[in-house]
Amino acid sequence: MVVTSDSESGLDIRRLCRTGDFVEPTSGRAPGYVQCNIVMMPADSAHHFLGFCEHNPRPCPLLAMSEAPGSVALTALATDIDIRTDLPQYRIWRDGMLTERCDNVTHVWEDDWIAFALGCSFSFEEALIGAGIAVRNIIEGVNVPMYRTNIPCTPAGPFAGNMVVSMRPMPAADAIEAIQICARFPSVHGAPIHIGDPGHLGIDDLGRPDFGDPVTLHSTDMPVFWACGVTPQVALEAAKLPMAITHEPGHMLVTDLKNTDLAISR
């Protein structure tokens, strides 16, 4: 039986994922615990992807990576992670194309693979809610909307492409406070990169996100955009690796770290 979101931990979510009993988006789940975007690939490409993260820290804030090729653990995030089974949903990429969605990747994992865990904006949503700022995707029970933009990332090896952003609409006064709050969380994307006209980012229609679900925009709202950890999936399209694995957007690895551990003092 699924525990309630008020009492569940990162370990609770991971155990449910391992048995296939939890396959939903993780936004708003396991409150207080750090969530991560995941990218996995053969070791011979991993050094280039590490460089991509280092060159693009806003969309790709690296929190942890495999200590050795083939290791399914991420001990910096929890003592019992199995990266092959502990996410609700995965994407499998072949030659830069999304070819499969599944709830575990034990059937394709190889002993020379490296996993990367990147900070996720779901971690700062808790801080926004704690400040009384309504997070629309949580209120409406949907995945956060995400969009491809016209902002180029700095390439590294075969990895290149434009940034993906997540969007949360809110009144202007809340947007100002959101900047101040999220600036304290640089390891989970930090402050918004843009507020207002989506056209400046090359986004034509907020009602048609490239990933996730649309949310309601009220007449008093401003759209607020954050760099997003789905950006590596765009980079994988360009890299055209023979095979790679990512999380399904919105379906994150929930760790044993606490969001409060990531905040920096101002």
C-alpha cells in the first residue's frame, strides 16, 4: 500500500519503484527529500557528458555520479540506491532517438556504464510552498510544464543543444520572492532565468509544453522559467550515442538527502 505523501521518505518511494508499484511523477512526493534527474551512458562517453555538466551548471547541476563503471549505487545520495530500478519511469535512447519507456532498465544495463544525478527543481518547490507561494502544477496534480528554448548550451564533445526550461506561473509579487528563495539553491537550478514573455525564449505556446503537462495561467500571473534538468535529453538527441538512459521527465530519483542541506546562506 502506498504511504501518504505527508509521511513518505525517499526510501519509501524507491522501494515502491523497485516493485513497480509507483510509476507516477514525483513532484510533491516525499516532502523534504532531494530529487534528481538521471542520465546513464557507457563510460567511453561519460567524460564528455561530465564536461557538458561543468560547462552548463544551471540546467545540469551535478550532484553525484557513479564511483566506478558498472556500479548501480550512488552512495553520495543514499546507501541503498539501485539506479536500474529506483525511478518510477525511464527513457531508453538509441542513436539519439527515444525508443522505449519502462519502469526498470535491468534488461539493458551494462557493466561499463556510468550514472549521473543532477539537481531537480522539485527540490526548491518545497521552499516556495513554505513561503506561501502556490506551485500550480502541485495544486493541479500534474507534471510541471517544460519547454525547449532558443538558448544554446555550451557543447562538450558530441553533447550540444538548447536549454530546456520548466515554468511555474505566479503573481508578480510572488515571482520576486521566488527569485530570492531559489537563489539559495544553486545546486537545484538556482534562481529563474527568465520572467515574463515566453517569446524571448523562443516559446510559442505555453499551453503546449514539450514535456510535462500544461497548467492554468490566471490573468494576474506571470510565467516564471527555470533552467531544467531535461536539457541533457536534448543533448542526447545531438550526441546520438548507440544507447543511453534517462528519467522520464517528472519521474525523478528520490534520495535520502534533505532539501535543507542544499540551501546556502545569504
